[in-house]
Amino acid sequence: MDGRVRPKGLESGDLLAAVDLGSNSFHMIVARLEHGSLRVIDRHREMVRLAAGVDAEGSLSTEARERAFGCLERMGQRLRSLPHERVRAVATNAVRQLRAPAAFLLTAETALGHPIEVVSGREEARLIYLGVANGLPPRDTRRLVVDIGGGSTEFIIGRGFEPLERESLQVGCIATTRRFFENGKLNEKRWRHGLTEIAVELQQFAAPFRQLGWEEAIGSSGTARAIAAILAALRLHEGGIIAEGLAQLRERVLAFGSVDRIELPGLSDERRPVFPGGLLVMEAVFRALGLTEMKVCDTAMREGLLYDMLGRASDQDPRDATIAALAARYGVDVEQAARVERTALALFERVAEDWSLGEAQRDWLVWAARVHELGLAIAHSQHHQHGAYVVEHSDLAGFSQQEQQVLALMIRGQRRKVADPRRADLPERLVLPTLRCTLLLRLAILLHRSRDAEPLPAFELKANGQEVYLTLPARWLDRHALTRTDLETERPYLAAVGVALHIGKS
């Protein structure tokens, strides 16, 4: 046992909701847990085309903002009655490309009424695979999953419910249509140029993917479903996508000469403006990976979010496994990490109510304690800086970009100058909890500077706003002069971020 109080387990009848802020469409799905299974009871989807409003400098157009916030307000009306821990909202590539994502998220979260996470491309891939794997019959064979979104395309090889390889490329139906079919013009020269450019990008992982291999290929999300629907309507293929069908469909699309003239059975009006780019990406994928056929799945990342929530509530949080793997990879001293973790949690329990810290902050503290010394594997000097860099920039399965940034700030702020989260591009709701968890981690590390197994004496910690009162036995402080000096040295570091530390003796 790790000493944590896990969130209350889900019960039959509980509602869960997932919101996927995709680059092309926003999706909401609400499901009820019934006898261990999820039953979808409500869905909502709107073609927002957020990526179409992002310019080369990362600015978002007023029109795209209004579409996004209006959609989130409508979704928020359905989700108002659900507590935050039963809703997961995730933003993907378009928000990742914004110059100031925190400013967008502030208004977006207000409109939705729930926090919104931003995930990396590879984390997006993991969630997509989780949704697809749960939407297909169980099979102990390798599957290739390809998800062409509005701004990026995710590639996953997995077996069962476990992804084995994950990649994400900055090519999607919106981005590719804008890139290769400027002003909506369609011709064979532009198409060939697009195939060549995308093939170059696919080269970076196509060979190792093909070497690993798979038994079946699955397409998920709107582009794959649209292509399959059109092929079926044209009687070119039933039940999926084939290479010959893609070639014939490409010729039909090019014959129209312009994006706005495309008329194909099974193609919706809202999908038409971005369909050529999606079709181009799909043909490039088939060529690079040597595909001849692809099945199409109805589930995708939004369903993956729901199943990820189930895992977190049943002590199968993938983030725990990720932190354990990170600690093992960098040879972290697990005994010292465990000592720091126990003390950090003891400190947490004493101030959690006064500081309004909850389960999420408890998790931050545990994860940060378990890997706070990973930077020592790189260099002892500035190890907190090295560790923070690794955590912030690694591919950490299960973590959002905000969570990785929070952990990095805590690890960077474990010693010397405190990494002030108010200067980071964090949502405002995370700033004060991050600062306070950093303080708790610093104190726990400091109290275990000797690195011995001697248990700490009884101590008290109280908090009154930004005033912190730590009381330790006088005899223990006299025997640990270095720790006493360190505690005194802490005061100016904490004062620099507005925290007053008071040391008392009992």
C-alpha cells in the first residue's frame, strides 16, 4: 500500500462523461456504469474546426473562438450536474499549437464548467487505442490503429488493451487541406506533391512499425468513417477501406477540380471542406505502411477517456505505472523516495483542509516524491533542474501536459530557489495548489536530508493562508543541527514566493 486514499470507487448507476476538443470536431459522450460495463446514454458532436482558426503564429481567430466557446457552453448545460471527478475534458493538437493556450483554456473551462486538460500527441494515441480496443471484440493479436484527426494523425500498434508503439504526426484533414489545396484548388500535381511530403514525414517510423507488424489495421474517427461510407455508397467496397478504392476515390475527387464542387454519395456538407486532406493522408498512410485493407471502428478517444477513468477509479491508474517505470529507468533510490513520500503525505494531511488540497494534489505529491531524485542519474550538480526537464519533456503515459508541467515545477522547486508557478503558463486554478505542494515536498526532502532510516519524531504543521507553522521537538533539532540550519535557510526562499515559514520547538 502506498498510503494514499484513493478516490471513491465507481458504483453501478454512476454517470461518467468525456469531452474531446478535437481540431476538427468537439465530441461529448455520457455513459452510465451498469454491472461493470459502460452504457452510452447521450452523445453530442459539433464540427467546430478549431484548427482552421489557428494561424502560423499560434493566434486563434475570433470566429473559431466563438464556435468553440458556444459549443462548450451547450455541452456544459448537459454536464452541469456532474462533479468534476466524473468528467474528463481533453484538448488536442489545435490547442497545443496555440501561442497562449492558458488564455484560451480559462474561457473554455468557464464555458464548459469543468477543467480541461491538454494532452500530447502520444498520450492522445494511447487514449485512442484504449477506446478502439474496448470497442472491438477481444483478440490477442497485434492491431494497427490509425486515427486521422483535424490537425494530427495518430498511429498505434497494440495487443489486447496495451499499446506497444505510439506515434503522432502533424498531418490531419484540416492542416493537410490548407497546406496542399490552397484556395480549394484540386489537381494531380498538388496531390502528388502532398503524397511525397507526407511520405517523408511517415518515413521516421514506417520501417520499425512494419518490422513489428500487425494482423489487422483499424481506422478510427471521422475521416476513416467518411471514406468507408463513400466507398460503400459508390459500391466500391463494403465494410471498410481498400487500396483500390482509395485510388478510385482520389480520381473522382480530383475530377471536381475544386473542394467546394465535390459531390459524393455519403459525404456530408460539413465534412466536404476538409475531406481532400483526409483522403490524401489516408492514401499516403496506405502506401507508407503497405496496407491493402483497413477496417473501421466506431469508437475513438472519447471512449478511451471513459475507460481511462474506470481504470483510475479501480486502482489501475496508468500514471502509477509510468512513474514506477521512470524511477526504475533512472535508478532512483526507492528507500529514500519512500521516506520522503511518507513524510510528504503526513504533512499533506495536516494542511489539506486549510489549503483546500484534494485527491489530485495528493497524487502530485506522491508522484513527485517518487521521482524527485531522478536527475541524480544525470549529474549531482543541478539535479533538480535535470529531473524537472526529464519529467516535463518525456512521453509519460497517462499524464496531461499540465500534470507534467506541475510535476516538473515541483521537482525543479525542491531545493534552492522555488520555481514560481505564477510565472508558468498554467491555468490559474493550478497555480496555488502547485506552489503549496512544492512547499510540502521541500519540507519532506529537507527533513530526510540525512537519508537514514531513523523515523522522524512527532511534529506539527499548521497553515493559515500563506503563513506556515512547523513545530519539532527541541531535543531532536539540537541533535540535527544541519537540518535546523536548513530550515532557517528555507525562510528567504519561501518568502520570495509569498510564503512565511515559522519554526517552533516543542
